[in-house]
Amino acid sequence: MAHIEVALYGPIAHAGGGKHVAVFEMEIPEPATVGGLLERLGLQAEEIGLVFINHVLHDLPGLHLSLNDELHDGDHIGIFAENYVWPYHYRGGAPMSPKLAEYTSTHDYLRHRPRDAA
């Protein structure tokens, strides 16, 4: 079993017993993934905006790149509802997982950045 800390923000906080924010610890069977966690919490991928694992950005709204990302004992996962995301969450050099960094470097996903910015 993996013991993790989960933080849910926005309307999805209801899955953790909160109204706007829920922070709680839980154990999940290993191997554990983000998708498995969402299923266990009764959340759909379409409800999810940002996913942070140990303060590293793993997903952006509508991409669902993190569903197969593994969770390990001691991890902290922060999940923001799809409608609870502001551009400053992912602008300004937020550390990204290698998978997300590769995607954003090859796709014009981050529309809030200036077009000439690399």
C-alpha cells in the first residue's frame, strides 16, 4: 500500500469531504496511478484541470497526460478542478514532469504565453 497526501481544489473537493478545498491522507494499493486515484475518489478525468505530484506539474486542463503516472508511498498530489485553474498556475517556469514538458514543447498548448517566447 502507498500512503499519500491528497489535496483537492475547487468543486472536486467534495470527493475529499470539503467544499472548496480538501486535504487528507489515504492509502491506495500499489502499483498506484493518478487515474486509479481518480477512480477511487469517484472523479472523472474531464473534471480535472491541473495535477501536481510532489509540487511538479504533471497535467494541464484537457490533456489527461498524467492518468498513468505512478504514485508512490509518501507522495503529495494536488489536483485542481478543470474550472478552478488560472494561467498563473502554469506560467512562470513551474517545474513540469518530463512528459508534460515534452508535450508543451511540441504543441501550442500554452496559449497564454507570448507567441515569440520559446
